[in-house]
Amino acid sequence: MNFQPYAISQSQVIGTFLPEQILRGKVLDILPNRSALIQMGTKQFAAKIDKVEPPLKIGQEYLFQIRKNSDPVLARVIRQDDEPHGTGRTMADDVLDAFRMKKEPLAQQMIQAFLDHGDPISRSTAVSARSLLGTAADFPKDIQAIRWLLNRSLPLTPVFFQIVKASMGQESLSAQLVHLRSGLAEAGIHSPAAEALERTLGKLSESLKSVSHSSGTEPENPFLNRLKLLGLGFEQNLRNQIESGGSVKETGTVKEKLLALLHDSKIPHSIRRLAYEAVQKITGEQIQMASADPLVAQFSLHIPVPMREEIRDVSVYWEGKRDKKGMVDPDTCRILLYLDLRQLKETLISIRVQHRDVTLTVQNGSHDLGGWLRAEEPKLRERLSALNYHLVSVTQTKRLNPHLVDKATKALSFSDYNLDVKV
């Protein structure tokens, strides 16, 4: 699987620093040759520190500014946590002074949020982030969107910022599509764009049913097929067509049909607005698949699937690695599937793949699924074996892990691999 949203270059690796960046870190140990082991958030790294008086203390927090990203990292101390600066002066004030930025409430709140989360800050980052902030009331959502963009090494531009904010606050894609179809039906619209969208949404509903009831010998991947049909590879598909030199053909995806509906001037504004929001939602899902590390795949998606007579969302969290070509490594990964079902209620399926050995755990506190799991295990084992996987075990726990539920369902998943930087 190699979806490249907007064909973004993903070149920065988690754990690297740039000259002039400022970060708050705690000294864990004093090393020889004026070096120290520093903890910043969940990361630890060794750095050579410019001479400072009084000397560094183990357990003390300091503001460090990167001088050179060399071997080892060179840094200087801007301020230590207990340094007297007069009443009311904070670390955020020191950062703003170092960046020659105006000390006003939103800027101070922004810098403090970066410091509290262990984010390294450069002047260009701080200036760009400040330009995106709205009012004080919007700050919690704004800073979350900004930090997520930085976490994924995505541009701090108004377009990306608004897409990410929209993905945080909008209703689910399945609900948006239901409202859009209802609006088209109530308005009696039968334009070519509306009919094309309806046919594509019909394919979306049928794609899972056809696989669930398939008796063929060729294994299919319903997850990958549905991502393609939604349009998570839409821009990449178009770019590939253009680069090949051939004529551009329709992709047949939901996103493509939504864009066509959005640009149909005969469609009422209220319905085009619903189409716009659905496009933003799909684009937000595409951006979710970007990573700050080209070798890491970590994203959460919310995929609409048909369940009886309605369309509901399945929340999917994927954590694993990519190979040198950017493809997701199928041999070792972790997948979480969260469903809120009519009868079974909240259900979390945790899948761990280690060297193609699969361990599956179903978390459900409402029903005892042991008998059903035992009955279906041979069929699952057979299907996985056809894909060259080995099913190790299928179990149930009668309590949902809230941390895993949060990973699967939250709007923005931060890349949180604990990579040590030892140089």
C-alpha cells in the first residue's frame, strides 16, 4: 500500500534537529567532555553543551538552543528552570526574546504549548504558527492542528491548516455521505454529476458485500479496495497518468465524483456545501497517512462500510514500517479496528502481526463472543493462510482498553515512536 497524499515529500526523520531550534529538556546524566544526556518529551539524546555557569545539574530542566546538528549535537543553554529573571518572567518569554518576536498573550501561550509537549521550535516555525492562530477561544483546536502538522512534517500553510481543523471538527464521512444522498433525493436532482456520485457510492456499499460473500479462490483485500474507491490515492493516480504521457482518465473514486458535483453550478449551494465538506474529510484522511519518518507508517482512518440497511464508520489505526520504496511492510505491523455496533455495542479488534504471525484479540464488554470466535477461527485461519499469514490465536477480553480506543478513534494520531537519538 503506497498512498502518497498530494505526492508530499516525506524526508525529515523523527529525532533530528536543526540549527537555532530551541527546546526544553531535562538533564538525565552528565557525560565526559562537557556532554550531557538530555530528555525531551519521550526522546533522549546526547549533546555537547557550551560552557555554562553554574554547571548543569542532573534532574534540572533547561532551555537548549541547537548550534550545530553534528556528531555530537552542539547546543547552548539559554536558561535553566530556576534561574532568577524577575517576577512573572517565563521560559516562553525567553524563547520569544531569542526569536525577536512580540510578547503578546497568544504567542506566549503558543510557545508554552510547544515547550510543554517537548516540541523543538525554530523562529520560522513560531512565526508561521502564530500567523495561523485565530482567537483565544479557538486556541486549543488551533494549536492541536499546528502541532499535528509539525509532527508529520507537513507545511504550516492556511490550506493544510484548514483541512486538518476540518477533520477534527466535522461529523463522520459516513454521516456526511448519508446527508448528501438524502439532500440529492429530497431535491429531486438527477444531473449527470449526481447520478455518477450515486453509482460510485453504490459500488462503495457493494465492495464489502462482494468480498464477504465471495467463494473465489483469489484472496481480495477489502480494506485496500475501499481506500482506493474512496479516493485516498486520487492525486497520486492523476500524477502518475500525467507523468506517463497518456491521456488523463477518470479514476472512478468517490472523491472525484464529489469534486464534479461541487463544480456543477446547477446543484443547489446547500448540497454543494455538503460535497465540499465530504471532500475535505477525505483529504483529511489522506493527510493522516503522511509521516515525519519515511520508514514509519502510523495513521488512523475512519472508513464508511455498509451494515445491514445503514452505512457506519469503522475506525482503523495502523502502526508499522515502510520499506525503501515507501510501501507498508506487511510482515510486521499493528492494526486496531473500532466499531460501535447496534447489538454488540463498542467493539475493538486488536491485530498484531509479527513476521507474518497473527495474534487477534477482540475487546467487548457487552457480550461473550467466545463460542462465535471458536466457530469462525478455522475460516479465518484458512483465509490468512491463503495470504501467507499464520494465525497464532484468537481471544476475547471483556474490557476495552481506553488507550487503544483513543488511538483508533481520535481525529489526529501523533507519530509517537520512542526513537533514541544517540550521537
